[in-house]
Amino acid sequence: MSLLLILIPLLTALFLLIARPAGARTIALVASLANLAVTAFASMGFVGDGSFNHEFSIPWVAEAGINFRLGMDGISLLMIVLTNLLAPLIIFSSFNRQMEPEGRYYGLVVLMLAALNGVFLALDGLVFYIFYELALIPIYFICAIWGGQDRIRTTLKFFIYTFIGSLFMLVALLYVYLQTPGTHSFAWEELVRVQLDTNAAWWVLLGFFLAFAVKMPVFPFHTWQPDTYTTAPTGGTMLLSGIMLKMGVYGVIRWMIPLAPEAIHCLMPTFMVLAVIGIIYGSIIAIKQNDFKRLIAYSSIAHVGLIAAGVMAWNKAGVQGGLIQMLNHGINVVGLFFAADMIERRMGTRSLSEMGGIAKSAPKFAALFMIVVLGSVAVPLTNGFPGEFLLLNGVWNYNFWLGAVAGLTIIFGAVYMLRAYGLTMFGEANEQTARFEDVKTNEWIVLGVIAALVLILGFFPGMVLNLTDGSVNRILGAVQF
């Protein structure tokens, strides 16, 4: 089951990139739906006690203790659900755009899908690193080939940031590997068992943090993000914001803290402060933005800052809140970027000052967009509320003052998102907005599914919390400090 989640998109990607057949978009969509079906099948009968399900392992370099080992617990499965749920929506959302050459674009998208699944399924440290780096290659070409103005400079900056960060992680990973007994091993369980002295753990923790902080991103490692999100094609932006940044948060939970808990007391307060600064910084800049796409990009920095702070508080409320909010943020931010893309394609601008009155001519779009905005603002009974509540609870339990400052995200989020909605949907219509076309069939499907998920997960958050509960209890019990 785990191997299929990688093989289906990988073989599809190779076919699309080499053969470049007609109907590449349809082939990519079918492959993503097949992965979604495998995900659904893997969820049936899933044992949620924290153990790894659907394991696959074969020796790779046996002499060096390297195995191609995959598997999933509740934490991994949630990330797999997020990845394979959003992938068909992201692919389908591009159907009304000409992405030439089509075979190359959709081949890179499904190649990234394979790499993302590999990151969340890897139970061998070196396999995790390989998939972590592999995910960077297709998104680099997607942004560099189909991106907007100044895309080469922006994409190169993104590549350098993430690649250098990953090298620090590799060094840290190799050091822990060399401390494993016997012939050494990259197996997750063996790496976690290593007892490091505080000084060594300090450097290992810092090495992992630099890699994951860039990927999330956490302040001040965020400077690549707004430009990349704005310049990338909409499909690339959705992949980056909806799924790829979750690799960093997942890495903190699965690898960073379990491998170097001895240094948590030294460095975690600093990491927490940086995450909370990111919440305020991203929110304030989002409020001042006139470019709709950049506004969403900075809002993502604020939301991910809260997720990072909750996870690094390392209590049950914080980790559970981080997990459910990764799913919810991915859904919401994909919906927001899709709505921004619809407006830009119809009006030829992302400037909020040039919009207004769209709700009069496109009431269906306005209604669906409002549901996504409410989820992003974390209104009760939408998907954003349970996650933010748990995250703030986790940060508050860690430190009262950090929790109080982090809580400002509720106010700031309402300000910048409702301001953006008001400027786009309400007010006086101009010549362009008066002729704004309402949602087409494929747009209705994408936004409709996202809006439905916002409401379903708002009413029934227990579906996610029950899925991850056993794994969270197990990892918190194994890693105490």
C-alpha cells in the first residue's frame, strides 16, 4: 500500500515526461485519483495505536544499514490524506489554463506528488532525506518555466535557501547515524534510541531546525516565500503552500525533536519566540498588502508560525492542534489561492484597490469564497477553529505570555482576511467587476469541494483527532523532556 502511493505517480510522471502524450492533464488527474483511492483503502481498518501500518521494507545498502523502508502511523496517514486529497483538486484547477508543454508540466506535478508521499512515508533517515530533496526538483522547474515576472531570480533564491538548509539536516542526520551501535543504521527507531550529550544534541537540533525552518518557513527564514508564492503559477503556489511547507512541520514532529530531545531546554525557547514573532510579523504585513496573492502569502507565514509554536510546545494540545491545522491550512490556503487566481484571470490584476462589487455579478463565487475565508479566520464550526483553539491552548500551557501574544492571530486574521473580502466582493462595482463571470463547472467543483471540507471538518474535527491520537500519545510518551 505504501509503495503504491509512490509508484503510481512516479511511473505516471516518467511516462508523461518521456512520452509527452496527448491528454496529459487527464492522465495526471486519473493518477492522482488512483492515489486518493489507495489512500482511502489504506485508511480502512487502520490500527491507530501508534504503530506503523502498511510497512514495506527491502535492503538497499545492507552493509551500511540502509533500507528502503516505508510505513505510516496516524501522523503519517494524516499527511498522506492531505497530499492525495489536494493533488486532484490542484491538477483539476489547472484545466482551464494552457500549461504548455502540457506533458512536462503535469509530469512534474505528479513527480512532486510521488516525492511528497515518500517524505511522509519514509521510516529510514536517508530515504527521508532523498525524498525531501527530490520534492525540490519538480517545484523548481514548475516555478522557473511557468512562473511570472522575475521568476528565475525568485526561484533560484528559493532553491538556494531550501538546498542549503537541507545540507545542515544531512550533516546532523549523518552524525546521529554514526552514533548508532554496531554496523550503524538509518532506521527511525535506531536513530531515536541514540543518547546524545547536550553539546552534540545542540548542534544536531540546530541542523534539523535550519532545514525545517526554511521549508515552513519560520521567521527570519521566510524571505524566499512571498516572492516565490507570488511569482509561481497557481498550481505551483498551491503545491508549495498547501502541501510542501507541511514537510517542515512534519519533520519537526517525526525527526527533529525525537532525535535530539536532550537539547530542547536550550534551544526550544528561542524557536518558540521566533515562531510567535512570525505570527505578528506576517499578520501586520498582510494587513498592509494591496496585492491579493502577496496578502495570502504573508497570512500563510502567520498561520504556519502558530502551527510551529504549537508543535514545539510539545504537549498534546499543541501537537494535536498542529496536526489538524496542517490539514485545515492546506485546504484553506489552496482555496484562497484558487479564488485569487480566478479574480486575476478575469480582471487581469491582483490589486485590491482596483476591485469591488464582484458579489453582485458572481453571487455563487462570493458565497463559496466567503466559506473559505471564514475557515481561514477560524470562525466556530469551520475547520480552522478546532485547530487554532488547540494550538493556542498548547502555547498557553507552555508559556502564558507567548500564548497571549500568539492569540493576537485571531484578531489580525479577521482584519486582513475580511478586509480583502470586503474590498473584492463589496462596494461599488467598476467596469470590469460588473462583467465578472461567475464560477464555471470545474471552478464550482474545486471551490465546492474545498468549501464542503471547511464545513465538514469544522463540525466533525474528531475524525482527525481520533486518527492521530494514538500516534501522538506514543511519540509524546517516547520523547519527554
